[in-house]
Amino acid sequence: MDRIELRRMNALRVGSITNTGQELKESVGLMECIDEVSSSMCQVSGLPREELFRPRVELETPHLVRSWGFAAAYKNTGLGGGAPDISGAEVELYDDGMFEVRSSSAEMGQGLVSVMRMIVAEEMSVAPEQVRVLVMDTDLTPNGGPTTASRQTYVTGNASRYAAKTLRNAITAALAEKYDVKPEQIKFKDGIIHANGNSMTYAEIAKEMKSMGQQPRALYVYEAPKTQPLGSGGDMHFAFSFGVQAAEVEVNKLTGEVRVLKVISANDVGMAVNPLGLQGQIEGGVMMGLGNALTEEFIVENGNVVTDHLARYRVPGIMLTPEITAIIVEHPTAEGPYGAKGVGEICSIPTTPAITNAIYNAVGVRVDKTPVDQELIAREIWERERK
């Protein structure tokens, strides 16, 4: 059966039941991811679909064999399993008109700071440059929960959004009282607040609220939709992200060496809060998956760790970086901030199976252990051709 049609036939859709017994009610973009990657493979390679998964060689280098591999995956957003999933954020307006959003959530390079900044800027109708972000200082910030399970954009993003909304509502109420107008007559636009023919900057608002005995800040503790433990009925997770990848590899039949030439990655992220940052995250996720597939091995001998520093643990560098095509698919989820859901892990999950499937399609060697052992590939090819 055609590799792509096999995935389409088994793809999760709205109404599908997951392997944990949960019915998917919304935000299932797997089919679109499959179609986007399938189409992009033909465009990038210049090959018809029926040729994509066949081995290809050049007359000048018959020992180098190329082919494509395909893989699909899905990943939960949030802790799930009945665990309370809570994050707090505080937004404060200062006398200079700057905002600060605070949470103890950890920024590990995944782009949380930019997400928080952009969400607050959106809610307060200001430029992102007018929002400062303070994270990870547990003495000065509310509890943001752990950075794990692709949860921060969803949970801390929502906490930041609702904290900003709460502050905006407080500003609206203060100005409605000051100018004796209905709250719906207060308008926020480009960093200026308009009320009954009067306009005020945020710096003026901060001072005005303090003169009225109010502090221009708001704290919001967001709790994600409740989940249930496995086997107890109900939803084990509140959202899922979906990813599909195709990888083109080149296998050296003499040495077993594998080079990844191209990777196409489509991810249903609900809604892209920061598209440029998301593209970088997808590219980084692909490289993490490539390292897992080809180079990274944690070695322990006689109870001692051999790969105890980076000189011995092969993290893939720029020389191993393939051409990466990132495709963003948006099927919004109802409760996420503007429809967003997690992407931290889904962009790494399909990489290894896409690469190992490509190896099989190229030289007929099925890999069942990572990182890929090039000596095993060379030996299996040699033994097969010797017969």
C-alpha cells in the first residue's frame, strides 16, 4: 500500500477515538498535515508521488542511494491524567506607560517570553516593545507550574491573557467612572485610551488610577480544563497537537553512513502566536530528532557514564543540518489562547521514524535501535549482496 494513503486511512479526525479512549471533538489537523507534506515532497524533490519512496542512484556514484521516508505523530498539550494544570501571571502598568508581565514559568529557549509579551501587547493594544517580561524569579513572580508537556503557551499564555484582560477591565471601570460613560464607550487603540472625546496615554492612566487609590496591576491564576486519569472515563488530555514529517536520506552502501538531505515538517499548532519563532522552534525540534536518530547515544559502562561531557556526546551541528521546510497548520482549539496549543515536543517526535523509514526505503535495512548503527547497515547490505 502507498505509504501516504496508509497514514490517511489511519489518521485521527474529529470524532476519532484515541488509544486512551478519548474522543477527539475539535482541533484535529492531522489530515491537513499529511496532505501538506505529501504535496511539498513532490514540489521539493521534483518527483512524482509514486517515485518518492523508491531507491534512487546516480550513475557516477552507484554506492550512494537516496529515498524518502514518511511519519506522523500526535502529542498531548498539558499534564493531563487528572493532574491539576495551573499557572499564574501578573500584569502591571508602570508610570512610564510600560507594562510588565510576570510568571515563574521557565524559559528554556522555547519562546515563552515572546509569547507572553505578544499576548499582553494584543490585549492592551500596544506594541510588543511596550511590554517587559519577568520569568523564573520565584521570589517576584506567581507560580507558573513546570515547563513540560508542551504546556506553557497554552497555560501560562492563558494566564497572561486573562491577567491582561483583568487589568484592562479595571482601567475601563476607572475611566468610565471618571468620565461618567458606559464601559463599552471606552476604546483602546494603538496605546491610547479614548473616552467620551478624551484621550489618555497609559502613563497618564497609571497615575490616574493611583490617584484614585487603585493599583494598576492584576493577578490571574489560570486552571486548564480538567482531565481524568487513564481508564477512569472522560478526557485524559484537554488538547492535542499533530505533526507529519518527510525526510530524504542518502545512504552510503559501502560504509553504512546516513546523511539527511531534506526534512519537511508540518505541525498543527492550533494558532501560531509567533510564526517566526515557531519556525525556529520547528527547525530546532527537527535537529533534536535527527540527533536522536543518528548521533546521540548515552553510554554507560560498568556503572560509569562514558558520555559525561559534550566532547563525547555527539550533538548534531550545522554540518549535519539538512534543508528544513516548516509548514504551519492551524486548527484552533477552543480554550487555548487565541486557539493556540503546544508545539514543544511534536516537532521532534516524527523525525526519527521518518529518517529510519527513509533508510529502509533506500537500502532495505530496517532499523530498530537508535542511534542508527552505520556498521549494522553496511554489514546487512554486504551479507545480502554476498548471497
